[in-house]
Amino acid sequence: MSEILYEEIPSLDLADFTSGDPDRKMHFVNNLGQAWTNIGFVAVKNHGLSDDLVEKIYAAVKKFFFLPDEVKKKYEIPELAGQRGYVSKGREQAKGHSVPDLKEFYHVGQEVTDPTDPVKKEYPPNIFPDEEVPEFRPLAIEVYRILEKAGVELLRATALYLGLEENYFDDKVKFGNSILRAIHYFPIEDPDSIPPTAVRAAAHGDINLITLLMGASAEGLQVLRRDGKWIPITALPEQIVVNVGDMLERLTNNRLKSTIHRVVNPPREKMNTSRFSIPFFMHPRSEVSLACLPNCIDEAHPKAYPDITAGEFLEQRLREIKLKT
């Protein structure tokens, strides 16, 4: 089957999948699967986030990042390898790139509400800037849960497309090692002061199963189409952008595409402006195997990867992007 070359990412309505109507549900599954197979990105509406909640969390995020650097660094714990709290400028660089991205970010992780689940002891406690931005904690936790719920539905649709049981991923992502990342692409007052190859986010694939991105305050996100053309990611205000990550690509033996994407710098005259973005990186539990699914392996598609667990894969990647030594 020839590949579809999209000029823009497809738009889907999650309400079709959750409607209870079998025809609408399978229409969603097939359209999602086609997008996952060809470009790895979709724009999705009816995801559960209200406009009011999105506005409030972006306001809290901006309030935090506009604090002085010395205040923000109170919430940076280097030994956590960036998995909780603040990660300062120049800490992360994309795999295979020689200079850091032009960004700083804040990580909120899983809060395990079941004290009997053994995964609880694996995760460090969250760090919140309660003193300076007390509203950040409740907003971040609420957004985390809503995006996690939407992610479960999208993975159920993905499972059906792959010929698996609908709930195949449910136990694998229950209390998974997912991360809500608030990003500030900070202003550059003097563009000549940065390395010529430095960009807001260099070309990369995401580590996780799927990423759910709620809005962004400026243009700049681009996806690399299979024919080598970079196309801008555009989504309506009521949509989130969702993409396949490297874990899902690996699990499906490259059947589903973790597409390379980047955030380019704005025109030189706008380099002194901020850009904000809040993606949710949906991870499985660390013990989950990423071994290629048997029904994604055949004579034409031999097994492409050695077996590895999600936890091992994450550790490997954190070293590659310089968050862990």
C-alpha cells in the first residue's frame, strides 16, 4: 500500500470512539490507524480539557517561568535526572545533536493513589512551586489526569487497529511513568550570542508510547514527512496534537511511525519572545516489555529490535539526551 503524503495532520473526534456507536467507533479506529501508519500525528478534539482549564494552567506556567532563575532553581534536583521539578536552561539536548535546546521545563510525574501497588516506590515524589505559584499543583494534577484518561482511550483505539484486545494497554499504563512537561522556549535577546545550530527543540522522536500536546503559544512545531518535507503542525484551539512515540514504534516493529519533529526558531526579529508548550508524555510501567508484538512480525517485516523493557529503554534515552550520566 502506497504511503499517504499529508499536507497537514488529520483531525479526529475522540467522541466518535467513545460514542457507543460501533460504526463511529470503527471509523475512528481506522482513521487513527491510517494516520499512525503514515505520519504518526493527529489533531484530536473532545479530549476532556476545557478552555478554562487550559487558560489557567498556561497562566500558572508563565507565572513560574517568569520568576528569577535563582528562584526557579530551588525546584531543580539534578540527581532526579530531570524526572521531577524544574530543569534549567542548557540541560537537555536532542539525541544525536551537539548543542542543547533553547528551552527550560518543569516535570510533573505520576502520583500513585493505590498504596499497595509496588510501582509506588519507583517514583520520586513530585516537586511543586507552592510558595511562588500555589495554583500550579492542583491545575497540573487535574490536567495530568484528564490527558492520561484521553491517552487510555487513544491506546484502546490503537489496540483495536493492531488486532489486539481493546484493553490491551490498560494495565500497562495504569500508574505508568507518564510525565506532564511545561516548556518555556525562552527569549534570546541577542541571536548572535547562541551557537548557529541551536534551536528551540532539535529534530527528535519522543521516547514514550504517545504524546498528547495541549496547545502552544506560538507557531514553530514541524513534522518531517517521509518524503523529506517538513510540514507545520496546525491544530484548532479546541484540539490537542497527539503523536506516536519511539516505544510504540518499537513495540509494533515499525508498523506505527514515531515521526521526527522539531520546534524551529522564530524569525530573528521575534527571537526575543517566549513560546510555551505543555505536552503529556504517556509512558507504560517500567516493567512492561517493549518486545515486538508477534502479529507485527512476518517475512516481509522481520523483528527489527532486541527485547527491552520500558524502564531500560527510558534509562538509555535519558543518558542519550544528557539528563542522566
